[in-house]
Amino acid sequence: MCPPPETNWIEFGSSCYNFAVSDQKWAEAKAFCQDRGAQLLLIESPEENDFITEEMAKQSKPRVWIGCRYDDTGDRWLCYSDYVKEMTYSIWAQGADPGATNMCTVRYTGEEWYGINCDVAAKSLFTVCETTGIAGGAPLTSAPRSMTCLVMGDNGRPTTN
């Protein structure tokens, strides 16, 4: 469940998305999302891609960062918060998978993906954060929370067992 609409989190499937700020480099966008207990946008299906297309149009966001960057040592695109898992879904623009040092993934409104320099920051390039768990109006972090279980007696009070 996502926080209320005024917090700018939007629910789709099992994730919540926040179309946040612009003018950040890829590493800054990644850190921005992590500071909020989320990760940089990862598009993993055609349905999710369609949802992002619609939201980008509604919110007038021409380009957004995707949480994948090129690993030139392994000649592959790596994604996810630990950047060890290869990209599983993509829609590269024709001839747009350059695979070069310091390249990160950007999603344009036309549904196509491009690799651009990770150090680009522009007013038309937005950060989208994604998280799968929301509790009490704030994204969940990976830190475990403590829990206490009580056994209730017939009188409605906790027992001392």
C-alpha cells in the first residue's frame, strides 16, 4: 500500500513509484532514492513499461533514469540495488545500446531506452524512485524490525507464559 496521494507515491502492481526531482546525475538520483528507502526505477515487464509511459505523459516528464548501468568489465548492463544482476527486460532504441564506460540507462517518453553518460544532469531528466513495501506512510528499508507476540488470556489480557 502506498502513502496518500499528496506524498506523490503512486501504486502499480506490487510497487509504489515517486516521480521526484530533476537535474540529478545518475549516482545522485540513486542516492536520493536510497535515502528514501527505495531504489531507482527498474522496469521489469511490458505492463510496467506501459504504466511508466502513461505516468511520464501525465506528469510531463520527458526522460527518467533507470537503475541500470553498464559494466564494462563484464560487457553487460547491471541493475538492482546491488548492481550484480543483469538486466532482464529492456526496450532499447534501435542502435542505442552503446555499452561504453560510464553509461547509464535513460527512458524517454517514446518508450525507448538509451544509454547516456552517467554524469549528465538536466532539468528534463527526472528521478523516479520505486519501492515494494510501504508502512506507516514511509518506504520500508531493508533493516528488520523487532516484533513482540503476546498470547491473550480469556480475560483479554496478555498471559505471563
